[in-house]
Amino acid sequence: MKTYHKFLLFILFIAYAPVAFGQTKDDAKALVKEGIALHDAGKYDEAIAKYKEALKIDPEYPTAYHEISYSLFSSGRGKEAIVYLEKLLTLDSKSGGAYDMLGSIYDDDKQPDKAIEYYKKGIAANPEYQRLHYNLAITYLRQKKYAESESCAIEAIKLDPKHASSQRTYALATLGQNKRLCSLLAFCSFLLLEPQTKRSTEAYEYIDKIFKAGADQKEILMTTDKDTKEISPMSFAESSIIMAASASKALEKIGAGNAQERLTNELKMVFTATSKESAKVNNKDFFWKYYADYFGKLAETDNMETFTRLISLTAYKDENLQWFKDNNAKLSALDAWVTATKREF
């Protein structure tokens, strides 16, 4: 009789366990959903409480671990999130978000080496997770490891070409290495994506400084290619900044053209010269394909004035806004060109 009773209980458990299991899973999901809504409303403590309730119901629910970690991190309690993120990685070893958040927590805690360790582990586990490459580039940039930052920024751009912050990071990393041409074109690329923010003002100021430094430079330093021993295409392309800036300075002295016209001429000269040198390069790297060839194509169009006004929007705001109002068709033409023109890596 006891055997029959145990057997009956077992059958009942098998019959009803799936329904109960499904309900508890749904309850946990519902709580996490409520928590996300609270997080979005800035009610982090209440959100965290919801996630904890969800984890009591389903201790193996990865999304709950991610969301509670994010709310803790967002509320300035990043260290408390570490235990949840480590648990998340036991459930999902390829969670790029977990590695990225751990890296950010350690970076904020002034432990850059630990942050780099987690970013690299994350990239190894999930190389397609863009923010790992981007945040690693940022950490290297803060340490003034500019070459490493440049390399990581390139990977971040490849994964998300429309991520303006990655373009900006590449520009700053190359500027830190005195690769002014790379930086100039990268800032131009950044401003195409983000033309009117505080960061846009900073980016335009860097462009202006690069040209002013070129105008003041007395000598052109030319380097030779390590294989051919001839002057490298990059040296010729870099020298175009000096020539364009010097020509612009001469025009300014005699009062020829306004600032926007002179900037348009400077950029067109640099883009054209860089594109010409790019044609000489075998086995082109990221810079030549993504920046040099792209802006060389732009220089061949009628969109240069519109482009110049867009990237200098914050510097001449009232003038440029009025110009765009009067020339809406030209702005549309630039937008159509950008949309239609493919960029290579």
C-alpha cells in the first residue's frame, strides 16, 4: 500500500510539476520586467528589490543577474554587482555584457589592469560584443597607451561604424601618437555622426588646432618606407595638412574668402592629396580604406561646402543654421551621398 501511495505521489509530481515550473518561471520574468520599468524610472532600489524576488523564485535566471548588476552599477554600487556578475558568467560564459560591466566597475574603482583583464577575457569569449573593444580602447587611452587604444578602437568601429564614441576614441588615440592626419579624418568622421554636442565643439577645436599647427610648421619631416626606402605615402599625405594650412593662412592675410570657404579648401586639399597617396599603397590598412578612400570620394563631389558647414556647426552655429535653412536641398544631397557611399575596412 505504501509503495502504491509513493507511486501515486510520483505520478502526481510528474503530472503537475511542469505547470508549476512554468508558473514560477513566468513569475520571475514578470518581476524582472517590473524591475526594468523601475530602473528606467530611476528607482534603482525598488528595481533591485524586484530582481531579488525574481532570483528567490528562479536562482538560475541569467537576465535577473544581469539586470540587478546593471541597477547596482547605475546607482553607484558597482562593487555589490560583482558577485551577481560572477554568477552570471557561470550561467552564461559568453555574456559580453557581464565582462563589460565587470571591466567598467574595476575601471571606475581605479583598477585599470583588472579592467583590462576582464575586457580581454570578454573579447576572447565573445569577440562580436562591440562595447568590450570600445571600453578597452578607452581604458588604454586613459593610460596613454595610445597604440593599444587605436587598435581596439579600430575593432570597435568595424563592429559598429555608426558608434560616434569609437570614432572619437580613434581620433584621440592617433592624436596622442602625433598621427595628425589620421586624427583629422577621424574627427571629421565623428562630426558627421555627431555634429552638435559639447563633444562636437571639442572635436572641431582639435581640427582647428591641427590646421593651425600645420600653418606654423616651418619644416616638413618626411619618413621613408621600411621596405622600399622611398618616402612613404603617409608622409606625403601628412604634408598636405601643412600645405593646405599655409595656403589658407596666405589667403586670410589678403582677406580672400571667409573662414568657411578657407576651411572647405583646406579639407578638400587634404582629402584629395590623401586619396592620391592611398592609390599608391599596397595591402591597405584600416586608415587608408576607411578614412582616406572615403573622404577622397567626398572631395570629388559637390558636397564639400555642406560637409564643412556641418562639421563646423558648433563653431559658426547661427551662420550655419541659416545656411542649412536656405540650402536644405544641399543638406539632403550630402545625407543621400553618406547613405549611398559604402565604407571599406
